[in-house]
Amino acid sequence: MTTQDARQSAPATERNRQPILEVLLKVLPDSGTVLEIASGTGEHAVYFASQLRNVMWLPTDVSPQARASIVAWTEHYECQNVYPPLELDAKEPVWVVEQETTTQLLNNSPIVAIVNINMIHISPWSACLGLMAGASRILPVGGILYLYGPFKQGGVHTAPSNAAFDEYLRSQNPEWGVRNLDDVIAAAQTEHLVLKQIYEMPANNLSVVFERIDIMST
């Protein structure tokens, strides 16, 4: 769905944004910059930023149309704590936020958390691995990585609707699919990200929160 300008609209966003916000209010640091990977339409970015006014929100997406939508939503709501969106592919070995021009921009408000909503099941597994590697490189010790979406637990779907969704995703692209949470946790641990909390969410989704730990302590 598209509004009359560049703003894109995703129906799921309006349904899940408040439950996600309630978790973010519990787990995000009180200040600093939150980097959102795969921001999509930008509706989450402007909603969360409007409720979390002590943080800066840095949206990203690989899609030019998505980035245009993010700009349009930001302008529509006149959000003062949302940066212009950046082009970022989680699979890349070096992210744009690691480049000097961006790090200088963030000097006064460094990245303290990464938020990733509904991405790892609609992308190849390499995107999940890239997300973990990037979070390990970028987050400070104690920094938070927040994931939201459907997951298998113990290799088993948690609801028939998730099983059907998984089948649909794999029919669209065999590299996509609902991920096994144990595999995601193991990938995170490899990158010095430890599981902090799992929250049950509406529509058989989960919020999964990781914390960056000191490499020297592992």
C-alpha cells in the first residue's frame, strides 16, 4: 500500500508497533543512537522515535523506495530525532556506519543499540550472520541487539500459522524461512552477543534481546 506521496504503508506495522515499543522501553539505553537495520517503510522509525525522545534513531534499508518512504514519514511527522536513512545491507562485511563520515556524524551520540524487525526470515541466512557480525563490531560492551519476528523453538514451529508462513516464504525464495531460535542464539554467541531476554509477542512472534559482552570475558 502506498500513500499519495513517497510514504509506504505496511499494515503489520500498526498492529505490532505498540507491543514492540513496550519492550524497547524496557531494554534500550536511555540515550545514544539506535541503529535500525531494514527499516522498511519507516513507520516504525517515526513511531518509536516519537516515543523515545532521548535517543536518536538511525534508519537504514537497501531499497531506494524504502529510504524515500522513511524520509517522507520523517518529514510528515516532523521528527527531530530521526537521522536521514542510510543504504545498508546487513550481509556486507563493512557497514556504512563504520565509515568515517558517519562515525563523525555520530560522535556526540554513538550507537548503543541495534533494532531489527521482521528481517531475518525474509532474507538469506547470510543476512542474519552479517547482522550478528555487524552488531559485534559496532555495539559497545553492554550494547543491545533487539530482534522481532517469528521463530521456531527447539526446531519446531510454535503455531500452525507460523508453519504455513514458513512454507509460503520458502516458496518465494528457498533461502528465506522462519529461523530456529537456537541457531540464531548460537550465531549471536559466536559474535560475543549473549541472550538477555525473550518476550512472547502477539501473533506468535517473539522479541529476542541480546547484549554485547566483553571479548576478554569469553
